[in-house]
Amino acid sequence: MITLLTGSCAALQPPNSTVPGPTGPPYPIILTEQSERGEAAILAFNRIAQTSGSTKVTEDYLEPVTATIKGLPADSGTPLYLPKVGSNVEMDEEETREALRRFINEWRVLIGSSPSQLSLIERVDRPDGRKIALYEQRVFRYPLRGDYGKLQIHFTANRRLLNLISSCIPDSERLQSALAGVTPSLTTENAIKHVRDKGVSYTDSFGNQHTFNVSGSNQIDSRELVTYVMPSKPEANSLEIHIAWEVMVSNAPFKTVYIDALNDEVIAVR
């Protein structure tokens, strides 16, 4: 298996403007796009696919920055299969999960994560015969939120691979090490007060800007700190990793507000 090589100094860079304190580590943590990561992912897929004669992938099939697979080619030539586990024609659930674990390990460069960092959160058998395994990446101290950290594997009862979609974060252990030195300064009470006193500005599905002011009909609750990953605004082709409070608001046009636990800023509304 090909090992993904990245330079730790180049891959993890802080933005230029935000620092939590004169002696604290730079924050938020930035994961930058690297050509080596994409090249390694393409090489890994083409090496695996070569044994079956499948269509080769290009960077068009990879997510920006993370270089993880965002979907298999529609015309993949000779089919790809999950590893065979057990002696029966069709694998049972335990054998299927072991086959998936072996598959993830073999494809870990394209997936951007290893089996030890992924938890199976759902297994679905659809009426059309398609089977789906959904995984969540769990390597950070706080649960991962945003549009990253998920893995979907679509396959059939005879192990044929139909699709592979990964938004996992590569170099996650190194990122967590960088985050370990960051200490949140905002309390959950502060986060709730922020929403209650300042309201929430958000953009609807049509791109219109709104400000929602909390009233007595809204219940506000904040239970935990999370690791929030989002595209970086000041740094092109990079991602920002924040520590944030996840604040739930009832009877609102949105469900959740994420408030940076160091800067007391709303970073996302979902």
C-alpha cells in the first residue's frame, strides 16, 4: 500500500491574524492543500484499480484540500470488490463488517482515515439491493462537526463496490496534537448569552441575509464543545479547524449555531 507523505510544517499552518493570546498557540488551525496529497491519492487508486482493469481517476474525483475520494467514475470498467470474508457465497453481517474494515485499511489514502479512526454509525440495506455503510471519523478530542469527517461505502450483496464518498480529514492526529494546546475561554453560559443578547445572522437557501432575534418562544441549549471544520476565508485552498460551542435553538429558521469557544464569534449556522 502506498503511504501518504506530507510535510507537517507545510500542511498545518495558522492564519495570519488570529492568535488567542501572546503566549498561546496560533488559532484556528489551518489545513492547507498540498499537491503531494492529491498525487498520492491518485497513485493509490490507480494502483488498486490496475489489478481489475478499472478506469483510472484524476484530481476531478478528489475533494479540494483533503484529496479524499468524492465519488467513483461512473464507467469504472471492470468492477471493484470488497475483500471476501468467510466461506459462504453471501457474507453475513459480521463478515461484511470485517470486509469493510479491510477495505478501508486498503483504501485509507483515498479515504483519508484508517479503520481505527472510523466508527460505523449506520448500515442500510435498500430495497433496490444497494447496501450502504456510513462511518464517522472520531479522532479529535471533541466531536467533529461541519461537512467533514464522513465516509460512505455503497456496495452489493456480492461485494461489488458501487460508490465511495469520503469527507474525512487527513493528518487528523497531527491536527489534534496542534489543537491540544488550545484552551477554550468561552463557557457554555457565555455562548447561550451571545445568542440571546446578539441574535443570529444567517444566510437562507436562496442566499438572502437575515438576522434572527431570540424571543421567549425560543429555547436555547448548549451541551458540548465540538471540533468544527470549515473552508478558510482568508486562506485560499485550505480548511480551518475551530473549537466551538454547539448551541441549539428551538422554533427558529435554523437548528444549530456554532460559536467559536475562543473568539466568541458565530462561525456557522445550520
